[in-house]
Amino acid sequence: MDTLSDALMSLTVFTLGAAIGSFLNVIVYRLPAGLSIIHPPSRCPHCLHKLGKRENVPVLGWLLLKGRCRHCQAPISARYPIVEASTGLLFLLVFWTFAFSLQTLGYWVFLSWLLALSLIDLDTMTLPNVLTKSGLVVGLAFQVALGLLSASEPIGVINHLIRGIAGAVLGLWLFDSIRIVGSVVFQKAAMGAGDSKLAAMMGAWLGWKYLLLSAFMACATGAFVGGGAIALGLLNRRQPMPFGPFLALGAALIVFWGQAMLSTYLRLFFPLSIL
């Protein structure tokens, strides 16, 4: 009975995540284009046919349509069901890690924000202010909620809020410094202003310690992927590469394995600090 209940709960969580992923597809497509994310309802971008209920079912709708519009037969990008399924899996992983808790709800929101920003950055090389700024505010609210839940005294709320504010300020300051210094050294834009705002948002959610660790992982991963792409001829040295997805990946890894990774990082690079 427990196994059946667990399976049903996991299916429910995955379905919820896939539905959120469907909405993220709308945000990623419409927000950079300056379109409303509410109206009109989902439709084929080619013939503008309004999708029916069955066509709009996350993942399954695309499979039932065999990747083509039912009316004009134009191909529908496979990215839509991939984003929906990926969001569902992220929701499942968060739920399996944190169970029924405030962290689960908060990290569902955080990872959804990160996924939307990553896809927009890949598509347009921009990170919309409306998402980074609102994500920062929600991150600070999450810190306050954690403080209320974990401590009965006001000092607990204050400590959590300071943790979020410190992380946000450090993220903005650190990446703005990298952007300015890099632009002077390389005589070209080394990093977009949106990356600094994304880092500030991450700091609000994660705090300054985990922000630094996620930034380190983002830089290392970005350098590895960028270097590999240049070596394979997929990218030239002067061609810009979106950094938002690497920041988002670092933050996502922190959500699931932050404590273990921080302990390992300190042990490797600052062995005396843990004695």
C-alpha cells in the first residue's frame, strides 16, 4: 500500500512539474518578444490554431500529435516536451530530497525561475530584469519564511534575511566587478549585466557561502565547455556564449548537494579552516 501511495504521489508531483514546464515554455517564448503570457491561449505558431485540451496536455499532447500541428501539419519543436519532462523530473528530485517541507515548495519555484532564465539566455543572450528582480524578491521572502519556520524568536528571521541580502549584494558586486575588469582587460564585454542580476538572485536564495561555491562551479563548467567548443570548432574565441545556464546549473547543484560540496571544497582548498 505504501508503495502504491508513493507511486501515486510521485506521479502527481511529476504531473504538476510538467504542467509548470508547459507554462515555462510560454514564458520563454513570449516574454522576450514582449507578448502577454496570459492571452491569447496556447496556439500553433504557424497557423495560429488554438490548442485543444488534449493537444495541450504536457508531454503526452506532443506525443499524440507526433510532433506536428493537427491542423497545418507544421512541425512542433521537441523542446516543448523536453522542457515539460525536465521540469517534472526536477520537481520529483526536489520532492524526493526534501519531502513535504517549505524547502520543497521554495526550490520548486527557484528551479523553475532558473530554467526559464537559462532557456531565454540560450535563445536571446539576455536575462530579463522582470525575472531576475522578481526572483530576488521571492528569494528574500523565502529566507524570511525559513526564519519563521526554524526559529521562534525574531532574531532567527533577521539572520535569514541578512543571509539573503548579503548573498544578493555579494552576487551583484562580484559579477559586476568581473564584468568591469574583464571589459578593461579584454577590450570587449566580458559578461552581460544580466549575469550580475542573476547572481544577485541566486545569492538571495542560497546565501553568500553557497553563492560563491555555485559561482566557482559555473566558471569552471563554463570554461570547460567553452574551451571544448572552441577546440572542436563549434565556437570561435570572439563569439559570445551565454553564461546564465552555467550559473543556473551551479545553483541547482547547490540545492541538492550544497552541504556535501561545500565540505569537499573547504577540505580541498582550505584544509586548515576545518581543523
